[in-house]
Amino acid sequence: MSLFDRDGFEALVRSLPGTSLVDQWDARVAKVGDKVFTLLTDAERRICFKVSEESFEILTALGGVAQAPYFAKRKWVTVDPETELAAAEIAEYIRRSHRLVAGGLTRKLRAELGIPA
């Protein structure tokens, strides 16, 4: 099962606490506390996620990874299925994106969503 298939993508993001999935922007969008942390586009089967500033510079230098349209100024990347990144690396970046976005939620909301402090 590939992360670039809906089933593989959903299996990963559903394993993260407080995650909800919606269809939005011609994509399958994963949110934590109503904040987007990753998405899988329907047509191109690309994955987008938020990264740290340092990771943004490193990742966008790799083949198959680019600045995400409309999201780049907020340090989002888009990864296509032909990327140099291994599936395990992509999965870890998605987990990090979840932590980054969840970290911006209130302590109370994180507790309600079952996200560890």
C-alpha cells in the first residue's frame, strides 16, 4: 500500500491523534483541530505537508519535491510519486507536520483531541 494511494494515505493519518479527514480542494485533506497538516491531491496523487524552515530548504533541493503552490510562504512542500524520498521518510515528515500543526493548538484542545503534551 502506497502513501500516494488514498488507502495508504488514510491509514497513516488516521493513526495520528486528533486527525479528521475531509474532501476539499480536489484533495483528501487531513486536519488536526481543524488545521490542515497534510493532503493528497486527487488528480496528480501528490502529497503536501508543512515542514520546518530548515527542512523546507533541504527538501525543495531534492528531485520530486517542490514548494507547494499557495502554501510555500508558510513552508509547505509538495511531493510527487517519483520523488527521491523513501516512503518511510515521507511518512516521518507527515508525522512531523502533524506535530508542528498540533503544537499550535491550545493546550485544552490538544487534551480534548488526545494529543500528548
